[in-house]
Amino acid sequence: MNRHGKILLQGLILVSTLLLSIILFHIQVKDNSYVLKAERNIVQRMVEYPRRGFIYDREDQILVYNVPAFDVKVVPQEVKSLDTLHFSQVFNLSLADFRESWKRVCSYSMIQSSTFISDISHEEFSHIQDEMISFPGFYVEEKIIRGYTYPFLANTLGYVNEVSPSQLAKDSLRIYELGDPIGVSGLEEAYDLILRGEKGTKFRRVDVRGKDLGPFKQGVYDRASKPGEDIQITIDTELQRYAEFLMEGKRGSVLAIEPETGEILAIVSAPSYDPNQLSGKNYGKYYDLISSDSLTPLFHRPLMAMYRPGSIFKVAQALVALELGLIDPETVFPCDQNLIGCHWHGLQEDLRGAITNSCNSYFYRVMERYIYQDENPDLHQSAPKGLEKWHKAMKRLAFGKKTGIDIPSEQKGYIPNVSYYDRIYGQNRWNYETIYSLAIGEGENLVVPLQMVNFAAMIANRGYYYTPHLLRKTSRGSKREIQKHSIHIDPRNVEIVVQAMREVILSGTGRYRANLPDIEVCGKTGTVQNREGEFSHSVFISFAPMESPQIALSVYVEYAGEGARAAAAISGLLIEKYLKKEEAKLYYEAYVRNFIPE
């Protein structure tokens, strides 16, 4: 061999040796997949899911707890000679379900583990654990699922499910991994980071048949999980239970709040569902059924439903008109049936009488004074200036914006402004005659029930409110900072409205079903036009006692007619139940239970 040939051969050997060294270095140091494959038969990495925090009511009764369960996981590349028929029989799967799950896990990853079967109960696991030896590549991982003490409060509590790919994509902090539980709605979502705790990791030695041989290297690589925090919420379970009982067979909402704290005492969305139906294995069985229900039980009406406020809005009109000096308590307007439709109650009213008897004509004239404040003879130029002042005044009362409650999905309602009407009719092409229905809480006004109970609380407090909330404290003593909000209205003007709302109960539209012996109830009825049909919604706001109020309420019963009927009766029953406990007489309970909305 000549000299050039020797040099070439030596170069090839050198290059080959270098390449081999690089490959061996990559296999042995950089890429541990071969090591993992070799050790998979003797070492298994197992995730230890933490105890998720419990949820308690205001009296420390457990509302939400944990139930042990198991997932069957698989590394597809490690599955060898699988008897699919035997596997399906052991796990009670159809062959179609097996194929669908196999396709899903393979599309995710061939070398990483993923969940093949979810939420096997402890009892089911006891029957299949000895069979796991027959299925190399499959292993069992313990987890927890949620259990619920009562079959109510579902939308407020929320539910827990496996984190979805879309949720992972939004997780910029990389808190979650595929297969992790995550709160999906309600309190479970709002306080997920508090409730979830921190995962742990265990490495176990197993033989080729899957038998547990104990911890790997005495557990030096193990990391213990940290349990989540428990939370106590503001719900009064007995009041909640009774409110749910009264709303059975109806559509609508009930909200009760403690005015002096902003704590939510009860929150009912009707119809609803049993929260246990969306827990663990039940999720797949029930979610499609619940979500396709025409009565929309997943729709959280107290926070999401937007209605016209109806006559309860007259109280808001009165407050800001008094504050702006547009009227005083002795201002009188005739009840003109030709001006706007109204029920018969007398020839004329002052402010207290107008609230007591819910006079539409009176508040037509009040709103007219809002709109034409600058006395410009060109009504098309005057109206926008007045409406803008009115819009700001309604915002001051927290309408048209979110309250800031500590669960998701709250809607803010809508209070129309100048730009809204300019878009519809054109600039300087509308005046009060175009928008007068706003005066009685109709037209384009939209509120959510949460805003109305908050409004009742601010009147009860004589001019301020606290942010409505459900969290009281965590097990580590943390509390949500609650803000006090002033509506900047003279308490003397608020007191005028309070006296009128008391008269509503004594001699006005609420006297029949919301008047309680020995309890000074203040309230206002509303009959809300329904944009989707001919039947109106029954609405009532209230608080009691008149002095030092302990509870404020808003009640909406869809398609139930006048506010003095179902809504007023439900409100009276709940006030009596809350304040008198076992001594409550509950005279109108049978009326409410037998009441059938149109």
C-alpha cells in the first residue's frame, strides 16, 4: 500500500472512531432513552397527586371532599404481544373503545406515558390489580377525584377535569402537565392554585412481571407531594338548601347577601344539576347530556343572565334624582294613563307613593327631567347631554359594570349611552320620546341578578357596599381583601328610599306575600318584560330588618308574571327562614311549591 493509501486509511479510522465516540457519548450521557428503556423493567416513575383542598361552608360543614381513584397509564412503545380481547374483558371495555383509546395515546406519544383509562374506583382496582402483570407497558397511577356532600350549588362550586391541550397552551408559567387535574369553573377554577397543592414523585423498583420491589435507591430521588389548602366559603348551607327547594321546577335565580360584609349567603341557579355528575368517570357520561339540555343547567344565571331590570330600577331612578335635586320627596306628578301604561292606584303620587305603588307615569316625568336638564329648546341637542349625565349616575350605582365577585363568568349588563343611540338613529335624530322606556327599567337596560342584590345591599347600608364574595378564608388564614365602595349619595336621600321600600311591603305592591310579622322587610317588586315571549319575569329585591339589615335578596323567576307573586313570596320565605330559623311559619311555602310558571 502506498503512502497516500495509508494516510487515507488512517483518516477513515480516525473519523470512524470520532463518530463512534460522539454516538456513544450521546447515548450514554446526553440521551437517556436507552437507559430508561433498560431500566423501565426495574424502575417506574410515579406521580403522587396531592390531596386537593376541601371546601367548607360558613359553619365548617364539608361541601367538597376527595375520593381515591386510579388511572391506567401506558407507554405505547413498551406494549408487547397484547391480547386486546383479554385486556378489554378485564377492564370492561368494548373493542371499539379500546381502539379509540389506543389511537389517542399513540397520537400523543409512543415513548411517553399517557392515560389510557381514567377514574377507576378503589373497588374496581381491587379486582384488576393482579391482572396488570399480563399487560407490559401498562401501569396504574393513584389519583383523587372530587366528591360533593349535597346535590346543589354546582355552578358556583365548579368542577375538576384533566387539563386540556388548549389550557396547557395558555399556561405560560408551566404549572400544569398533561394528565393534571384543573378547576374548570366556579370556585374550583377561581382558587385552583390554592386548592391543587404540589405534585410529588416516587421511583419504585419492579420486576419484569410488574411486582413492586420497593423504593428505588431508598427513595433518595423521591419528592413528597404537598396538600392543597382548604377553603371556607360564605354559603349558609341551610339557606342554600331551602332556596334550592323553593326553586325546584322553575327557571331563574336567587341571591342572598349579608350587607355589612358582602358575603354571599345563598346563590341559586335554576335549573341546575348534581355536581357529582361531573366528577370522575361520570364526566363523560353526563357532560354531553347536561350541556345539550334545552334548559341550560350549565348557564350560571345569577352571574350570567341579563334581564331588563323592570320596576325595581325605579328605586335607582329615585336615588339619583334626589341627589341631583331634580325632585324632592314632596314632588308630585299625576298618574297619566295616556302618557304611559300604568296600573290603577290613584290620581297622583309623591315620591314615596310612586315607589310604593310603582307608578310608571311618575318615573316617566322623573326621567324626562334627567334628559332635558339644560332646557335647550332643541330637544334633539338637549337629550344627549341629559342621557350622558344619567348614564354616569347609573354607573355610580354599579350598573353596567362587574361587581368583582370572586368566581368567573360574571357579566356586566348594559346601560345605554349616547353613542349607542347615535349608532341606531343617527346623531341629533333622537330625543326623550325615543328612549322613555328606560324610565321604568325597560328598553335597552340590562342587569344581572348579582347587580340587583348588590343594589339592595347598598340601600340596606344607606349608601355603600362591599365587593360581593364567596371566600371567607383559607386553612392557612389567608383572606381575600374586600373593598368598601361608596355610591356618593347623601344617606338622607337613601333613607327616603328605604322608607318607601318599607311602604311597598306594608301597603304597596309587595304587601300580600312578602310582609312578615315581627320582621320589618323593605322591598320592591318588578315585572320584567321578556324579549323572548309574551310572559313576563317575576322579580323582587328586598332586605331585612329595616334597621341593621342582616340579609338582602334578589329573586328572579322567569315566565312567572308579576313580581308580587312568585318572586315576592320566595323572598319573604327566605328572609323568615334565615332570621327566625326553626320558628319560621313559612305560610307561603305551599303557594311557591305549587306555583307553575307559564
